[in-house]
Amino acid sequence: MTGFESDAADAEWRPVARTRTYELVIDRVEEQIVSGSLEVGDRLPAERDLAKMLGVSRAAVREAFRALEAQGVLRMNVGTGPDSGTTVAALPSEALTRLLRLHVALANFPVADVVRARIMLERESARHAATRARPDDLARLGELLDEMDSPDCDRARFNDLDTEFHVGIAEAGGNRLVADMTIAIRESMRRPLLAAFDDRGDDWYPIAEELRHDHRAIHQALRDGDADAAEKLTESHIRASYRHGWAQELP
Amino acid sequence: MTGFESDAADAEWRPVARTRTYELVIDRVEEQIVSGSLEVGDRLPAERDLAKMLGVSRAAVREAFRALEAQGVLRMNVGTGPDSGTTVAALPSEALTRLLRLHVALANFPVADVVRARIMLERESARHAATRARPDDLARLGELLDEMDSPDCDRARFNDLDTEFHVGIAEAGGNRLVADMTIAIRESMRRPLLAAFDDRGDDWYPIAEELRHDHRAIHQALRDGDADAAEKLTESHIRASYRHGWAQELP
């Protein structure tokens, strides 16, 4: 405009980054957590101080805090007591399960890939559960199977109990990280499995009978503390359930 | 205060729910996604309309949208074109990796549990990679190993290349869901592994030599298309790396 034409010709016009300021604030907070500088229970600087340190608006800091609170990463308490202010929270397992379920719903993974991931995780959980499940874990799993034997158990209820049975084994395995991943994947299968079984019409009855039989065999292997059997039975059961639901072998 | 004493005595004083309004809005949106009513690319109602339908303030809807945008679940575009408004985004893999990494950093899982999850995932990835890796995947993995042989490769760089090698195998395996989980777990180990190796002082040199040797053997098994060998070598390599880093066998 005022004689800078030659500079303007040299200027590099890079596209404006689409990342929003509050997302950059989120990145900074996460970096501190992953590097270990911020640990569970640590308090973050006040909004106005952090805004000044990062050179951003208070609104951007507030939005970042809200987004991280919604994910269970931060806890925001009002007031002036020792718990007031914004602290790092112990991200609940549920947050991971939620995101993984959303991820499976949105990412449109091929069902066969999800089933393969399920086999891998549940084999591992079954192995652990065979040696670590306590008597009350085993009793609770048995009650779920009894309920699945009831004549009033329709396929929606059957599917819920089936999910609970598999989740229960993952919990009994004692590796929280493996259990969290197993639960997320199994829960992401709840709806597609139910839809698949709804499509099977009356063929569902003999299928359900076979699934019940598989569950009893897995339960027995866990009671016997037989890790190899529990692992093998779990794999063949998941393969069978895929075959019945999708009318083809797992490729 | 004004003659309601008897009612007050009967009243149940439940604690005020801590869930914020915008978190309830997030729940509603996620329900629609998990149930399949909202799919990738679908447009959400305008802020003011959704606020009315849910009986909440526009600010609560806006905060929920921002939080979901930060997670990669929604995309918010301004303007009036066909892409304007708030649409459901294909949650990027990176969002899952990020959350899983945070989860591992915050949840304080025992390292042994994380290493066991890693073994499970990488065995599976190695199996797949042995049959599915393309020549350029194998060439790229080989380049990483060459770089790790260089005398200027210090332990931080070694650790980065090591991470890249394992991530590369997961990518080459072709099961995106398994790869995403593998990457997240391997990346969450980057810092603790580096810290462990820093603590080993000059003992690190023979350890690095052994790790290099393991990597070459795994790479060869992948080139040979030998899934069983790739799986076994991967497990023994991860166990050795735990033993060297933490000076004990994986319990």
C-alpha cells in the first residue's frame, strides 16, 4: 500500500493454521503430563497466569480447561479450600472406554479387524483370569450364565449379559490396561452383534444354544485354572460368534 | 423457614450432581454417534436449536461442541457454504493415541502390566506384518536399523528410532485398530524406557548391541514372511528390553 510492493512480492503466504488457540493450550498441558512435569493431583496455574505465560487470551485457557475437564484429564473446583482451582485428575478408565468406543463407531474399521483385535485381547484376558480370578469373580460369572439360560432372556438381554460375561473375565484378569481395552472393544461390538443376531430370525435359537455352551466351557476352564484351554476356547468362541453373526469365516 | 418443617424433615438431601450441563450435552451427542444415528459427515442442529431441544443454554451447547472438537469428534466450520456448521468428523487415529498415552501417563498402571499389553499387541502386529508388509515397508524398517548402527546415535536418538521401528511394524501389519493401540502403548513407553536406559550408565552399550541384534532378527523374520518367528522374536525382545531397563524379569 505504501511502497512495500517489493517486500510483498517476497512474502511467503503460508496458509493460516487451522488449529485454534485453545487447542494449542491443550497441547501444552498434555505435554507437561506426558513428560511427567504435571502429575495427578498437581495444581495448574490460575487461568489469568497461564494465559499470560502462554501469551493467549483467558478465554482460550478457559476453553482448553473445559475440554480437558470433559475428557477427565483436569478437575476444576471453585472456592478457596485446599482442593480449589484446577488440578490434574486421574483419568478414569471410563474415559478411555468412551473414546475407544467412539473411535470404533466413527473410524469405520472393518468388522473383521475389530474382531481380530477382540480375539487378541480376550485371549490375553482369559489367560490371566484362569490364574487370577477369585472365587467371587467366578461365582458372578456363573450367575450371568444362569441368567442367560432363562427362557425369558430375549436376544437384547442375552447380548447385554454376554457383554457382561466377557467384560467380567477381562476385569478378573487383573491387568487394568488390557481390561480397559477389552471392555472398550467388546462394548463397541454390542450394537453390531445385536443387529447381526436380529437379522438371523429363528436361526438365533440354535446359535444362542451354542454360545451358551461355549460360555460354560470357558467358565469351566477358568475354574480349573487351565490358561491354555481358556485361551483356546475364547478364540474359537469369538470366531464362532463372528461366523454366526456375519455368516462367514473370519478372513 | 415458613412452616414447612415437616416436609423438610422428610426431604432427601441428595448430594448435588457434579456433572456439568455441557457434559450432559456431550453425552447426548456421543449416544447418537454410538447408536449410529449420527455418522461421519452428518451435520448437527444449530447451537440455538439444539439448546432448545435439550432444554439447556446455548453456552452449554457451545462448550460441549468445543470439547468434542478438541477430541476430534466434531468439526466446526464458519460461513454459509455446504461445509459450514458443525459436522461429525472421522475421529483421527491420533486422538486415540493421544488419549491412550495420557491414560498410561496418568493412570499409573504398573510398568509390568503395560509391558504385557505391549507384548500382546506387538506379537499380533508382528504376525500380521510378516504376511502383509510391502517391500517399501521393509526397506523403511531397514533404514531405521541402519541409522541405529551409526556411532553418532546417542541413546535419545536410539530410543526415537526404536519407537519408530516398532510403530512401523504395527503400521505394516494392516490392522488399523491394533496399530493404533500398539502405537499408543509404545509411545507411552518412550519416556520411561529412555529414563531407564539413562540410569544404566555405560552398561547401555552392550544392551544397545543386543537390542540392535534383536531388531535385525525380527526384520529378517518379516522379510522371510515367517509369522511364528516374528511373533516369538518380538516377545523375547520386549522381555529382554524390560529386563535390561528394569533389571528384573517380567513378573
